Amino acid sequence: MSPWASLILISACATASAGEVYGQAQVLDGDSLRIGELEIRLFGIDAPESQQTCRIGNRQWDCGRSATRALKEMIGSAKVRCTWSERDSYNRALATCFSNGENLNAKLVARGMAVSYTRYSARYVPEQTQARAAAIGLWRSEFIAPWRWRRAHANAARRSRTPK
């Protein structure tokens, strides 16, 4: 595909409510990336937040940064293709993304660097079951589910801004 065709595809899809985009990805965190101007949230999974930590025994582990690093390593310098049919409340495309022919959403869960976000989809439960049984990634640690961690930290931030 020529550079112009890629640009046209990205531009056309970035404004659509559903579509496909292909190009060089910038990893934003363990379950988000950007291709061109389009921000993408990997559908059906949830990775620890960038500032989130987990515990392995009595040692703290930067599991959020590790999830981001894992996604970067999975992509490397390869281009990424993402398809989506809806957007979230932040207008991000909720997508399934592929690099080197592999489903990145599934691969992150299979490596234990993200969990299946069953509130929205059970699609990656088999990968999570295998990662948990193998005690890899998050499953080798004590961790708070990313959605619970976000809620707790959002509540703490609100409480700290509330006058007493």
C-alpha cells in the first residue's frame, strides 16, 4: 500500500463510526494506541493503568508500565491493522488490532498482561483462563482489577478536592 493510500485510509476511517485503519501505531498504554489521529482502545480487554502497581510477594511491581512495555514489544516496528464497529464515551475506536498477523488483544491476555473485560465481552476468557492457570503476567502477582483500581483512584482524587 502506498503512503498516500495509507493516509487516505486513516483519514477516511478516523471520522467514521466504524471502520478499519492500518499504519504505524503509537502505544499510549497497555490497552490503548493511536494510528494517525485515531485513538484506539483495545476492545474486550483491560490492562493495568500506567501508574498501577501490583505485588509479587513483598515486592512492588510496576505492572501498568510492564503492560505498556509488553504491547510495545509485541508491535515492535511493524504496522498495525485495527477494525472497529463502535466508539466509547471518550470517542476512542473500540477495536480489535492485529500486528504480524496476530490478534494483539488476545495476545496481551494470553501473556497475562491484560485481563478479559467481561463487562463488555467474554471473547478473551479462554486466553485469560490459560494465563491464570500458568500463573504468568498479572496472574503471578496480587493485583486489583484495572477497572476497580481506576474507580478507587478516581474516588480518592475526588475526596482530596472536596473541602472539609
